[in-house]
Amino acid sequence: MNIKKIAASFLAAAMVISSLAIGSFAANIGVAEGTLDEETGLLYVPLEDGTLQVTIPDGTHPNGDIVIPETFGEGENAKTVTQIHGDLIYYSRGITSLFIPKTVVSIDHWHTLSTFGYLESITVDEENTAFSSVDGVLFNKDKTKILKYPFEKSEIGYSIPSTVTTVGYSCFGGSKIHSVTIPDSVKELEWGAFENCRALTELNIPSSVVTIGHGLVNNSGVSKITVDSANTNFCAVDGVLFSADKKTLVAFPVSSEIEEYAIPTETEILLENAFRGDTKIKKITIPESVTFIDRYAFMECQNLLSIEILSGVSVIDGIFWGCSSLETVTLPLSITKIGSNTFAGCDNIKSVSYAGTQEDWDKIEIDPVGNESLNNATIKFSDSTTGGTEITDVVQEPTVTEKEDGTKDFTPGVKKNATTSDSDIETMKSITANAPAEAFDEGVVLNVSHDTFSGSGNSFAVDISFVNSETNEKVQPKEGTSVTVKIPVPENLKNSDPLFVYHINDNGKAEKVEAETETIAGVKYMVFKATHFSTYVLSDNPNAADDTAGGNTSGSTGGNTGGTTSTPSTPADTTPSAPSTSTSTPAASDTTSGESTSSETMSSEPVSSDNTTSSVPSTSDSNPTTGVAVSALPLLAAVSAVIVIKKKK
């Protein structure tokens, strides 16, 4: 191998999760050295037991056919490869085929969402005691659990083998499958089993299924869900998936043609991610019977214009994250808390109708993180008065200067926001952009606004947007052109070295941007070229992308409700955290029988790398009373560790 010696450092998150029903999580990475294989682009990281985990280094994309060796290293330094990081399978990008040797006994995918990839097949050494493969599809050894159907596998339809009792976490996520036949042997569908399956239009659930994880059809093409009439745990009403007693709405067919939906009056709980990624719905009415709306229930419903929540709900937490078209919201007097990121990305909110007075509104606990859009909305109270803080104070008008070299200098327009400090306003006023004349049509100006970023370390986030000065619609540079942006280093980062720049793309994932430092008149700037404009983040964290895409985001936490579906978790604080995985109820605990708990390192629900712009916060709310058994929730702890990468001959 052609391997060279270099050294670099980055942060890695090590998490310890325990769960009664689905095994253990064992990504115990401490301060250690990792060795980069320059030939394949894979990184080998020592684990505490002296073996290796194979992973993908941050910002790289190994390509082609990857064969994972049984051991890595030379001579006395050779160590056994026992663990695969989930990115190789669930977020494979350029990898087209993957071979798993007999030594691998666990797959760690705690923060990975199956969004896209080029993986066509996965094969496993026949002597492997934990995993197996059939026609390029990954299973546990005894084939009671199907783990991953490759993204680019060519079959249009697929019948799950009758040996399978569990369809694993994000198993079909991101695949091109058009139809899936689920046999009567299947008892459990884990978190996001069919997420991002754009070509899958209908999902049929057999009578045998007793446990379903949340996010079942997130961002998929599913327009109808049906349930066998003999199933005693679930039912479908007009294509919508409910628990059998109809008290829990489990999953909405997110690609249906339904534009207005009134949730049935017998419904009490809306499950986490229930409507996430719906493409058509514009109006939702939530009846008084609903007492609990789990986090991210309506996340990324990008065409949702109006939602009405009647009395019964006391806490809303992150539920409208990414609902970019949302304009009007009706909230009940029963609301006591609006959690972080409830209105993140809801920049078009015009009014909130509240069934109480200004005095009542002031008593609501509103987390400032991710709820800035409330500052720009009019709050309409029950006594016909209005409140809110619509911020329109312009502190700087945008200007455009044409230069002799044919380029244009843009100085941004800046508005004062109630959550923005004076020092941050001064920083925004000094942001500049230089673009070739052909990058934009006439009448385009630059605007910036303060944004939030919940990743690790110190950071400064700003939404940088070019807009049509007449319509105020956002525009992007024309194809083949780029814009040079200069952002002065803000006060909270002036003593940080090095600094990094990240771009939050349209899918909500933070991507590292190549940037240089430049000092002008004694002021330090971060300078970079951009072809797309949204939120940019300056950070002293070299791995800030991991905070959002792993997610999480990048995550959310969850467990089981209704005895058959996931419940919200109840950590003691509201700090950002990776999500917990859906767990089986006692009734379904036998669905993993025959599978060694060491054969698959189970994960918590990931932060969507395609859908979030910051780490997903945990919730401090209590679980709703459902009148049914709820399985124990995973215990979560995060640990930071430094890994030194070495390339060596």
C-alpha cells in the first residue's frame, strides 16, 4: 500500500446506550490513533478491546468496490477488524460494493440516516458468525433480521424472506425499490425502515407486525398505507397508519394527495416524525382529544401553510422544524412550553392566534433557540389585542458597487433582530461579497440575518441571501459562476485558531467549506467562494458537520407508545443529543430471538443529515399516559474524544 505519514486531529463522539429489547451500543472510542489507508480511503480506529473499527474519515468519499480486510496493519501492529461504522453501509456515497470479512461482529450506525448512496451489493464471508448476505442484501447470521437493502440494487420489487422477524433500522432507506412484500413472519419494523424510498408508493403491513418504530415512511413516495384486517395492533384509516385503538397516529402517507387533514377525534397521540416530509398537505386541524404531539411530528412539511391545535396539548417541541411555508398557527391556552427548534426554518410565519391574553402568553416557557421566527409574527390574543415583536428596524441598507474589472461588490442589508447582539450586528454589517456581473440579473441585492447553530464549540451563524430587490425572492448565482464572500471574525471567535467555515445545504447538512484567513485594516476575515447561499457558520470545531448530520441531525430521542410504537424520551435536560432507537414492547421482545446482541451494534435514531441545520434538542417533557405497557427507554451519554489520524508506510 502507498501510505504516507501525516498527522491530523478531529473530534469523535462516543456514546453509551443501553436498551432492554434491542441489544447494546458499543462505540467506545477513547483517545486513540487511527490509521488511514490511502489506497481505499478508509480509516481504522482502535477500540478499547484492542480491535479495530473501520470508518470513513470526515469529508472523504471512498469509491468503488471496497473489501474490508480481516486484519489491518503490518507485522506486530496488525489488529483484527471487528466493527464497521454505519456510514459504509447507510451513507455509502461512492462505494458500489462492500465485502464484510468473518471477523466483523458489529455495525455501529447510531447517527447515520440512509439518504442516498451508490451501494449495489453487500457480501459477507460465509464463516462470519454475526452476519450473512443473500443476493447482495445484508442479514444477521440466522436471517431473522434483514439489515440493509442496498441503495442501487436493481430489482424493482422485493419479497422479504420468510425467515425474517425484524426489518432493521433504515433497512430500505434511500433505496430505489418500487414495492416490498412483507411476510407474515415479520413482527417488527424498526425506525425509518422505508425512509427516503422515493419510488415506493404503497406499504402493506401484515397481521403479524406488533412493533413499529417511528419515521416509518419519512420523506418517501408512499401515498397509501394498508394493514391486514387480522392485525390486532395496527389499523389504517384512509391510508393513514394508527394503533389498533386509533389513539396513536403512527405514520401519515407523506406523498398522498391529501391537502387538508383533520385528525380523528379519538386520536390522543401524534407519534414522532408522523408527518415528516409530507409533500402535499397544506392545512392540519388537531382536535382537543390530542394531548401529546411528539417531537418533529410535522418536520419538513414544506407546503404546510396553516395548522390549528385545539385545547389539550401542553408542550410543543421541534414539531414544525423546516416547515418553510407555514404562515398561520393556532395555539391553545393549554400550552405551557414551546421547546427549542419548534419553529426553526419557519421564516414565513405571519400570525399566531393564541387562545389566551398577553399575560397568559408571557407565562409560556419559550426556548430562544430555533424560535426566532416568532419575533417576526403577530400574536393575536383572545381579547382581540395583538402582540409579538415584528422586527423591522433596518440598521443597514444593501448597496451594490460596479467595479472596473467587471465584478460587483455587494454590501448587505441588515435588520435588527431581538435575539441578535449589537456586536453580531456589527459583524453582519461588515460582511461583503464580490461577484462577476454575469452571476446575477440586474436588481439583485445582498441581505444577511442572524441565525442559530447548536453544534459543539463556539460558532457564529448567519443567513446570507441574494434577493430580488423588488419581489424579495431569493436567487442563487447562475450556473458556472461563484461569489467571493468575506465574513469578519466575530468577538466570540477572535481568540480561536484555527477557524472553520461550514455551509448548511438545502438538505440541512453542514458541509465544510475551503476558506482562507485575510486581515484587512487590522480586521481578520474568513474568505471563501460560494455557489449557493443559505446559512453559513464560522466555528472553532473542526467536526461541526458531525454535530448536525450526526445529524441529528442532526438527533431526536424516542422509545415506544401504545405498546407497539415509539414514545418520546424523558431526559432531564434540554441539551442537544443523539436520538434513541425505537424499542420493542414486551409482547414483541421475541422478534430478535436467535440474534446475538453482539452481532449488530444498535443505534439511536439519527439526526437527519438531509433535513436539519443544527443538533436536534432532547426534550424534558413527560411521556403521555397511554394505558399500555411501555418498554424501557435507552440511556444516553455523550463523550468527546480526540483521534489522531496517521498515514504510514
